[in-house]
Amino acid sequence: MQMRDPYKALGVDASASDAEIKKAYRRLAKQYHPDRNAGDKTKEAKFKDISAAYNILSDPSKRAQFDNVASGGNIPTGDLSEIFAQMFGGAGGQRRGRQGGGSPFGGMGGGAGPFGGGMGGSPFGGMGSSPFGGMGGRPQARPKPAPKERKIKAKDGSELTLRGTSIYSDLRITFDKAMTGVVSNVPTLRGVAKVRIPPGTSSGQKLRLKGKGHRSGNGAYGDHFVTVQIDVPKVLGEEGSELLTKLVELLASEKSKNPS
């Protein structure tokens, strides 16, 4: 089958935080865990992919290695967990374990629920039988360094940050636009892109411009990630302070009426 990268397997973006990755993994693992889907081979395979993906993205060095390989367009095709095992330390032990007649998830039958104990060779537990842990003393491949970060110029001369094939930049807006929403222009490598800022956007929120990043060796384009930065006025007169106080009180009142 066509390999899915770990981000797609967990349904997260390449810029996802560790917390977002962990949350997605827990939700999917609970849904597809074999203890809840006895005999369902499709969901068992899905669980294997989810576990393999999380083993990569939860480890900074493995995640950096995958990002580095992916940025060059060199991702092979095949079974997800086995391909990742080849990238990070050999899958032979896991394949032989299946031929021995045991469950591909180790001793999970005695677990107290989908996240209980007694998991032995489970991807949740010790890494001895995991394709990303020690494979019977086999040496593991040394992880490649993370893509180097460097500054480049957008088409209009604005400064951007390049990491692999991903582009990063900030977008500064006023606090009133952050509250009401606005469509802003974002300089990219290939011109200006229109970006809709939703009402209620917080400072630090990231927006993704798919395919607006740097071109890789195989001709595919990465993404451009925009971080919203909200500018707050440094000078505020007496009248402005009074209006701001009234606005804060109004917002607090509205929130109490509509807590959701």
C-alpha cells in the first residue's frame, strides 16, 4: 500500500506541537486498539500505523530525521511501520515475531482496558520489540541532523525563515482586527497570498499556507506557516483608556451570558 507519513497517520500538521501530537495519538489509539476491536484486521493495521507514527513524532531526534528525509522528497513507499523501522533501526525482529504465531501487539490480552498494563511488546510499553527500539542488539542508524534554518527573501524583499522545505514568517495585525477578523496580505516566495484572519484570533496562532513553501528536489512544494502577532498600542490617552475599560466590561458581560 502507499505509505502515509506520520503526520497524516495521526491527522496533524507538520508544525503540530508535542501536546497536539500526543492528544491525537491517544484519541486514535483508543479508537483502534485491538482490545476494543478483536478480530478486525483493518483496525489492527490502523493501530499499528498510529503507533509507528507516534513512535517517530514523540521522539525529537526521530522526528527531525523524518523531517529531513521528507524535505528532500526521498520518502519510499510500502508498509508504514516497516518503512519507518528500516529508517530508524531494522524491522526484522518484528516480522519474525509475527511468524511465531503471537499477536503483533505482544501480550496485550491481560491489559486492564485499552491503556492498561500487561502490554509486553506493545508499542505503548517497553521498546524492546518496537521497530524504533533496540532490535536484539542491532546498531541503530544515527539520526540525521534537523534541517538547518536560514533567512531568505520573499518576492517583495520581506525576510522569511526557511527550514527544510517549510517557510515561516510573522504577520502583525492590530488588536481590533484580531477581534473582528480581517483578510491580510502575506509575502511569500512566489508573490503575495491572501490570508483570512478569523475573528477572535490570539497572538501566536499559526496559519498554514499549503504548497507555498520551498521546492524540494522532487519538485514538490512545502508549506508556509504564518504566526499571527498582535500589536498593542503603547500610548493610550484618558479617553482611550475609558473606552477600553468599557470594552473589557462589555466583553466580560457578553461572556457571562454566552459561556460557550
